[in-house]
Amino acid sequence: MTRLSQWIIFAFSALGLLLTVNQTFLFSRAIGVVINGQTFLYVLTLVFFPIIFLIMPRAARVKGEVGLLDWALFLLACLCSGYLILHANDIIFSSWQFTAPTQAQLVAGLTWLLVLEGARRTNGWPLTIVVLLVSLYPIVADHMPGPLNSVPLPAPDLAAYHLYSFESVFGVPMRAFADLVVGFIVFGLALQFTGAAKFFNDVAFALMGTVRGGAAHVAVVSSALQASISGSVISNVMTSGSVSIPAMKRTGFSASYAGGVEAVASTGGVLTPPVMGTTAFIMATFLSIPYTEVALAAAIPAALFYIGLLLQVDAYAARRGLKGLPRAELPTLAEAFKGGWHYCLVFIALITMLAQGMNESRAAFYATGLLLVVNQYRPENRVGLAGLREMITGIGRGLSEIIAIILAIGMIAGGLAATGILSTLSTELVFLAGDAPIMLLIMGALTSFVLGMGMTVSACYIFLAIVLVPALVKVGFNPLAVHLFVMYWGMLSFVTPPVAIATFAAAAIAKVPAIKIGWHAMRLASVMYFVPFFFVMNPALILQGTPYEIVTSIITAVCGVAAVSWSLQGYMLGVGGIANSVAGVATRAVLMLAGLILASPGNASLGLNQLEFGAIGIALIALCALAIRTLPGCAMTAPLSASPAGE
């Protein structure tokens, strides 16, 4: 990358951050200047979108340099974005989505192509092809079968609709980006640049390092903490995994299992408050609710997931007699907090501001400012001018990649909205489900998973939030639960073969084939496959219910997740290992059934409430414990041998 392009990326990034802070706090109002919300979307596009062609140049794989084509695309993107700003009032007040002049239609067509190229550079061909096909769909809508058949739009009119309407490129995803995402992404990246990763690792080692299978427990806790504020699965695997995977291998975990633990823990972190990732902010905008409500709803499912993962790791270590790390090699909790107490201060401040109802974006920027000020009193992490420039450039890079994807996935929404077929699709899906709404849930799970293989989680979520979620809400499911359900299942492709992209990142560190890691990751993530069904069928698990319903549901769900985890790993905490015999397999099957019963809502058809239905599950767990202790051939007689570290 040339020195000129580096300075341009820094300058655009710095300008974008200044404009975002101004828009959030309305500083310019003091001099009589206020940018309306729609115009600000165009401003963000100008400062963050064009630089993607410099950050990810076409010739990067060959020379690592910005070529003439990249500069041309950068300049063209600047011109198109500038055109939007100059004509913002015409777009807003003259309904250009329907009445755009010829020149505006030409700019819209060029921007359409630029957005597709930006998506290709940031996310590859799968997302680009999906966006291309769906965005072009209105042109051929009259040739489509069944419920997809609709009145077509000519290409020039469609281009204008995509760029100038409030339903496509500058629709819900982009509004969420401007209102919520930027502030929290800046906060997360500032944490990374000021050394928060080391603090999270030290806390995890201090808390969990000495327990049975301690290195794996550390990986889970550290990855959960880091990913919950970074919102990125891959970067978290590379950051946390570089420490945790070698530690797990050194204490007896196989390389493939260690990679699986890291991949799953990092994936779950994106579903964990307070930051969660871009999709959660888009969800809040879709539902027209505060982001804090989404974060609170996600807290219990995230806790269930990590409880299940920790119990599986513990059971795996117990079956193989694996020990924890020596205390002498680990930091104490006091030492960890001595080096990172200011991160706790910042988190407390952020949570307090959000709890008091402060605007989410303002709270994130206040927290970032507090972090940077307090951090300057820590000599080991102090940010100088060079570090500040690097941090601003890094933030700009991150926001540029996100905006390139968001502009593209907005066109998915626009392609479907332009023809007005969404209500028809929703009605058809409800008709197909008939008297079995659970079939719609299964359809949604499978569709989310398949789309998640080739699209970003945000793109997958937005597509299904438009097409499938209204149908699920129509048949009576809780809207917030359904939106979370779609997001969860979209994330599962990160750890499920054949794609399992998180496992490829872990494989690079573990030095084993990604497919081996993928099978371990799939088993470890099993709780994540069940939990979305649990909270859709029982919204009390996302804090939608009476206090009694919420408390009883959480208790039974925790017991259920524990039973499922023990069944998957063949070890029952406090009882012992389960043999790989006929009796042992049968016991594990009953234990799995008990877990599913416990985590499921009460069965009205049997006249049982949550606690009564759960009592059946507890009785089955007790029966399994008795079988392990007394039934010949059911219990393990000796620990399994530890797998080779290079496996």
C-alpha cells in the first residue's frame, strides 16, 4: 500500500469519526448547522465507503499495492457519494425514488455497481451473487412463478429505487449503522488497541486456570469476554486462540479439540452482551426498541450457551483425567485487576449510562473517551501520536468494511420491497405451516443455516427478518424471540461443517485440518442448536414474562442444558464417567431426553406447568445417576487416555 493511500485512509477515517461524534452530540448546532438524518447517511458513505477500494486493492494478492483501477473506483465512489450529499433535499422532498431525472438514474446505476464490487472485496463472491440476484429480481418479477410473481420495474427505475428510497441501500441496516453501530464499533476497537485482550486473558487465567481442564476453561471465558466487545468471530479466534490453543495442547487436549473449543467460544461471544455485533443493532432498529432491550433479552440464552460449553469442557477433561495449569504459572486475580482495573471502570460506566436510558451511541462514545483518558495514566498501554494514528486508521478500516457490506445487504431488502411481495410471501408461509407452526421454525432454522454459509450473519438475518420473521410472528411467536432465533441460527454456520469459517481460523493456529476441528466444534456447539428453540417456545428465557415464569424457566433450562452437556460428553458431574457400552449409550440417551424435557416449556396438552414438566426431567436425571452408580457396565472404570497433542 502506498504512503499516499495510507494517509488518505487515515484522513477519511479521522474526518468520519469527527463527523459522527458531531452528529451524535450535535456540537455544530451552536453555529446553526444541523445535518438531518438522511443526509448524514450520505456523509458516512462518502467518508467510509470509497476507502474500501484502497484498503482492499484489486492487486493486493500480487503486489500489495493500490492500482489505477482501485484509484479510479475510489474517485468514482467519492463522486457518487458527493452527488448524494449535494442533492439530498431533492432526494428527500422530491421523491427521487419514483421521479429521479436521467442523470440521477445514471449515478444510481454506477453506485449499484460500486456497492456490488465493495461487497465482493469485503465478503467474496457468495454474498455478491446473492445481492446481485435479489437486487435484480424486480426487473424479471413478471416471469417468476407463484407468490414471487409481481409487477416488474424497468432497470433505470429500479436503480433509482435502490439508491434514493428509504427501503434499500439507505434502509434499516444503514440507519442502524449510523445510529448505533459506529459508536460501539469504535468502543470495541479502542478496547483492542489499548490492550484489553491481555486483561481478559489474565482474568480468565486467574479465575479458571487451575481447575480441571483449566486451559480450555480459560479459552471459553477469555473468548466470551473479548468477542462480546469486539463483535468479530474471526479476529477473536486469532487474538484469543493464539494464547489459549497452545495452552490447551500443552495440558493434554488434542489440537483438534482445542481448536473446536476456541472456535465455538469465539462464536458465542458475538451473541453475548454488551456489544454482540452489528446484527443486534440492526435488530433493535427493525423492532423499534432500545438496543439495551435486545442485549438484556440475549443475556440468558448466552449464559445457557456458555454454561453448556463449560460443562462439556469439564466433562471432557474429567473423562481423560486432565489437570489444570500450575498456579505458579498463572497471574493472581489481584495482579490481573491491578493491570486492568480501568477496563472495569469503563464497563461499569457504560452499563450505568445505558441503564439510565442514555442514547446508546452517546454512551458508547462517552465510554470510549473515558477509556482513552484513563488509559493515558497506564504507562504500559499509553497511546502516543503514532498509536493514535494507528488506532484511528484501524477504526476507519473496520467501519469501511462494515459499511461496504451493509450497503450491499440493504439492496437485498430493496429488491424484495420494490415489488411489494413481502406480505404475499408471509401469507404463503403461514398457509404452508398450517396447524404446525413448529414447521415454520424448522424451516427458518434450516434457511438461516444455509444462507449463513455464503452470506454474512447480518445479510442472512436481514433477508429472513423481511421474508420469514413476519410469518412466524403471525402464527403467534414472540417478535423479539423470533428475531433472536434467526440471528442464532445464522451464526451456527461459523462452527458447522462444511463451511465452519471459524474453524479455519482456529486450524491455522492448531496446525490441524479444519474439518477435524469442525466436528468437535459442532458437538461443543450443540447447546446452541437447541437454545433458540427453547426461548422461542418459552419467551420467559429472554425475560418476556412474569417474574415467576422467568425464574422457573431459567432454573429448569440450566438443569436441562447441564443434562444435555453431560450426555454429549459422557460424564455426569458428581457421579462419574459413562462407559461406551450398551447400558452407557442408553443412559446417555435418557440423559439427553431429560435435558430436553427440562429446558422445554410446560406441556399444556398433558396439563403440566413448567415445574411439573421439569420434575419429570429431574426424575430421569436421578435415574441416570443411579444407573451409573449401580448398573453393571454403565460406569467408566478408568479415565480415557489423553489424545495426542498433534491430533
